[in-house]
Amino acid sequence: MQETILSLSPGDWDDYELIDTGGFEKLERFGQFIMSRPEPQAIWDKSLPESEWKSQAHAHFAKEKNNPEKGQWEQLKRMPHNWGIGYSNKAGLNIKLNLAQTSFKHIGLFPEQAVNWDYLYSKIKNSPVAKPKVLNLFAYTGAASVAARAAGAEVTHLDSVKQVVTWSRHNMESSGLEGIRWIVDDAMKFIKREARRGNIYQGIILDPPAYGRGPDGEKWVLEEQINEMLKVCAEILDKENHFLLLNMYSLSFSSLIAANLIKTNFSKVENAEHGELYLKDKFDKKLPLGIFFRFSSY
């Protein structure tokens, strides 16, 4: 098992482009609209002059002084608050995703995850189980859930925020799909109940935040709880036919931490990959965007 880095290849996604990075910001195109927003990893200089960023962008996210995660969008050119883009690959995955400007700088999509959507689609299409059961925890707006459903899986989608579950349903419907099971709950509470019930999944997707809250105020701290969560996931993951995908975005985490977590909690780890996810801008600068670990029995 070697550490690797994964990224979209140039031209893989017509509706997305990372144009430039630097100065703690990134300039991106989603469909026909260009956005500039904060990026704490982009500690180098921008390649384009500031004037070019301003002339290209339709909107810029201005963060609050006391809370870098919150702020507001400044409209620089006319664009809608909500819009949609598509994603497809050569294997047959074809989904539609709905975007919006939020007060937390996000727009409902993490483009670096496209390589994992491809992985999920391939694993489910080639599963020894006809309709594998897949659990997506911390599922956010559900691009991974939609990709898994498009491949034919029975998908359970869980997030603690009702609004993003509604957003996910919109993504499913826009993609011409149906049948995803929606759960608004605390992830740890849910999987512990599933373990007690003896429910088993052939696939588990985890994309936990560094910090979070459950629907009833339950506290989530990645460093304190991810080990326990993976222990429970090991109980509900099919021992014979399975895959697991773990993503983590924390400035203090390396993929070696993910590898150790998996190694100590799962007795059988085959076909494993771990490393960094990144996106490359037009000037060949690679922006790191989290770590991953994924393995499967086939």
C-alpha cells in the first residue's frame, strides 16, 4: 500500500475549472459563473494580478473579521443565486448538481471529490452483490449519494442538517433518480443503532468535518471521535463484499493518520489506497484539499 495523490485530469470536467490560487484564495469556474473565495491552504502568491481576479469573477466571498468561515457574497457581475452544473465520466456516470451561494463560503459542492464519485460508481457497478447497500455519513448535499444511486446501489444518506438533506433530494431529482433513503440524525447515534440491529452495508462513505453538531446539539470533534466511529463502522460493514471510503479535511491530519485508523479498526483491508486529494490550477499549482483512505474486497 503506497501513499498517492488523486486529482481530476485536465479536461475531465467541462463544467468546473480551478483558474488560479494564492493569497489565501481560489478562483473557480462552476458552469458559466466564476467565484473567488477564501482558501486557507493557498499560502503562495496568485499568478494572475488582482485586477484580473476582479474582472473575471461574478461573485467574491468577503469573510467576517472574527469568523473566517462566515461572511457574505459580493456580487460583481449579474448571476443567479441558485444554478446547476453537470458531471459525467467515461464509465457512464451522469449527474446534475444544484449550487447556491451560502453564508459559509460553500456553494454545495466539493469538486476535488469527483475522483471519489468515479471510484464509487465503478465499485458499485462491479460489486458481487446485485444491489449493494451503501451508507453515506456526513453526506452534505449528496453528490456521492447520487453517484452511488446512479450506479444501482440502495443508498442511505445521513446528515444532521435538514436543509442540506433537502438540497440532496433536489440533486437526486435533477439527476433523474429516485429511491435514496434520507436520514436527519447524529451520525454516531445512528450507526450504533444500526450495529445493535445487526444491519449490514456493503459500502460506507465517511466525510466527517473537523467540528460539527448533531440535530439535537450533539458535539462532533474529529480527533476525539473518528476512532470510535470507525470501530462501529467495522461492525456494520459486510465482511465478504465491501468497500469503504474515508475523507478528512483537517490541516493537522496526514493520510498516515487515516491509514493507522483503518489498520487498527478493520481486520481485513485489501486493495487499499491512501493519500491526498488536490486540484491543479491553470498555472500548474497544486492545491491540497484533504486526505482520503479507500479499500475494497474486490
